[in-house]
Amino acid sequence: MAAADNNGDNFILQVSNLTVEISNQPIINNLDFKIKRGITLAIVGPNGAGKTTLFRALLNLVPYTGKIEWSGKIKIGYVPQILSVRDIPISVKEFLALKNESEEDMKAALTSVGLEGEAVLEKSLAILSGGQMRRVLIAWAIVDNPDVLLFDEPTSGVDVDSEEAIYGMLRKLTAKNEITLLLISHDLHIVREYSDYALALNKCIVFFGESPEVMNPETQKLIYGEPICKEYGEAHV
Amino acid sequence: MSEAVLYSLVVGATVGLAAGYLGSIMVLEKMALVGDALSHVALPGLALGVLLNFNPLIGGFAFLFISAVVIWYLGRVTKLSFETLVGATFTLALAIGILLFGNNLDALEEALFGDITAVGLAEAGAAVVISIVVISLTRLIYRKIVLGLISEELATSKGISVARTNLLYLLLVSLTVAIGIQITGTLLVGFLVVTPAAAAKTVSANLSRYFKLSAIFGAVSAVSGILLSRYFNILPGPLVVISGIAIFVVVIVIRWRMKLTS
């Protein structure tokens, strides 16, 4: 499979022959890709294609075979799709302190996601709007200055205007701090607009390359269309 | 104030604090009834203590401890919830306990309803030490548990063993329930870990206020229940529960009035 960029060796992540099975069901089969530092990689595909499982493997949360190599000692910030915070009486400050207790860092993180640090810190998470909540989650992900961010559907439950604003802010943030961003998204417009590379998964079919290349109508049809693999384990495209 | 009253108040205050603090996690974990049901598991241990002439509380704690480990292990193996597993074991423990007590109805009554008058210097000292240990260890794991509640994946990705933290938590609950039995007995001790936290949650917007209020409500319920029991010369357990419920009602009314005026 083609790599994102074969010139030079500044790869922050190299994945080869990655296979993940859950309850004896193959979810990811022989996946290969590598990405450079500072890029944004979008992971797309229909439900059940293994997008979240890939994240879990990258975080070493599920057993896998094959190789996942991160370059050197890197710090990964992860924001899962589902967080149960609504029923917990917890302030924004206490939430951020679970990762980094420096109030200065908390305020800086909140400011960089477009929230007024001082005013928001003492608010309860339960009363935040969907858009504010997503911004706090992004602040939570960056508050301890990670090298890599893994985002599982960063704008789910957010209206379209806020969604664009959040992605615009993420783009600035990753460029400024040279953060490598891996994001799972169902929104193909967002993928085209805000990612450098795309990894399209559909079990036996995998596309990897520059986003406009991967997100063309033919590839989308293959990824989101009728099941195309008669037998699991067909060659990658 | 007599020494006996002083000892009982010391036990009430420290156990109430520890139970309220631990209970704040239990309510967040939506395991409110687990603490209640788990307390009944102590009954066979208490019975063995009476039958074999050793301190029944040690027997009660041993049973709670072993049950907590077994329930935790079964939870990991079967992936069944704590609630299901505790539900399955507590009625069995209750039945065995009642059988073991046999005709010794006085001892059974003491186990079920508690006997704060039996508390002496040794019991009060043990309650203080155990409560301090429980509160200190809970402080250490509080953030880990909260992160695990927000997302188990997040906690694991930060190197936290959610399973080990849960086991330690269950053991701390067992310890607290074991010493709490002296005040309210096995039937009502679950109250101490549930109601104070429920009241505190109603009026808390952040964790710090929540667990502090929960611990304070626990201590106030226990102490006022014991004082009332001295005054009316009846068992403290039901009065501890009634005091706690009174706090809960007051808190609800305050919150309701605050909503009306805001």
C-alpha cells in the first residue's frame, strides 16, 4: 500500500500487517500505513469497518498482531466518541485536572479552543452546550501538550456552524503546535476540507492516500457501497 | 457525657464520614443498591463469630472481604454487572446467616439492627483508624475511579487498571460496612453509603463539594441518630436512617426553593 510520504523518514507512526480480532471476528486485517509528524489523517468507513478498533489498537487497548510503531517517546491525547460526564457533578477545572493540574495550562488550553478560561473553569460540565462540551473535550485532549491527538468523531452532536468552527480551530491548533491529528469522521465534506490524508476502511478494502484522492466518488462507492468482499482477506487496493 | 456515649459518637462520626465519602463514588457508579445488598453478606460471618466465640465483626468483615473478591473476580470472568452478582449472593448469605444463628435470636437481632451500646474503647479506636485508612485510600483512587467512570478506555490509556481500582474500592466498602454494622446493623448499614451521597449530589456542581458534603451528611446523620437514640432510649439504626432522610428532604426543599427564586 502506498504510504503518505516516502521521502525522508520523519514518520511518527508506522503500522504494518495490523490484524485485530474481537471475539474471533476479524475487524481489521493486515492493515498497512504510515504517517508523518504534523499531518491530519482522517479515518473513514461505514459502521463496523473497524475505525474505533483501529484507535483502540493504536492505544494498545486491544490485543493485535502485526506492528504499530510510534516514533520515540510520544504523548498521545485521546478523546473517545462516548464520554459519560453528564451525570457526574464535575467542574471544567476538575475535569481538566484529571490530566494536568496546572491552572495556567488549563486556561491556555481553554483559550486556544475559543473559550474564556477564567469564566468556564468553575462551570459544571453538565450545563455546557454541545458545542462548548466538544471544545472542552479538545482542551482536555491538548492540556498536557500531546504530540498526537486521536479524535473519535470530534463533532458528533454539534450543529453545522459549530462543527466548521471546531474544525477550523483544530486546524490552527495542530499547525501551531505541530500536533499529528488522527480523526474518525463520517462527514466526507469535513474529511476533504480539513484532512491531509485519508484512510478509508471497509474490512477487506482499504484505501490510503491524500484526502482528495481517496475521497473521490469511485472510492466512496467502493467503501460505502454494497459489500464487495466475497471472501474476507482479499488484497488491499 | 458518659464514656459509652462518647465512644458511640466517635464511631458514628468517623464511620459516617468514611461511609459518606465512599458512598459518593457508589452513587456515581450507579451501584447504590450494591452497598446495601453487600452489607447482608456479613451476616454468616457475624453468626460464625457468635457460634465460635470470636469478635463477630471480624467474622463479618472476613465474609465481606471474601465476597468482594469473589464478586469482583466473577465480574471480570462473566462480564456480569456488580449489581447482578451482589444480588445473586446476598440473599444466599442472608439465608445462611439466619440458619447459622438458629435459635440465638438476641444475637441475630444485634447483627441485624446493631448495638452501639456494645462499643468500647477498642471498637472506637478501631473505627477511627479504619475510617482514616479508608478515607486516605479512597482519596488516592478517587480521581482514577472518576476517570474510569467518564471513560474506561481513557483511564486504561492513561495506564490505570480499572479492574484493580474497582477491587480496592470494593474492599474499602467492605471495611466500612463492617464497622458501620455496629451502629445500624446489617439491615440498615447500606443507608450510610447511599443517602448522604444522594443528598449531596442534588446540590453539587463540582466533585469537591459533592464528596465533602456527602461525608459531612454521613457523619451528621450518624451522630444525630445516635444522640436521638440515647434521648428516646431506642435502637440507633432507624434513627440514623431517619436523620439522613431528613437531611435529604431539607436539601431537596432548599434546591427547589433556589430554583423557584432563580
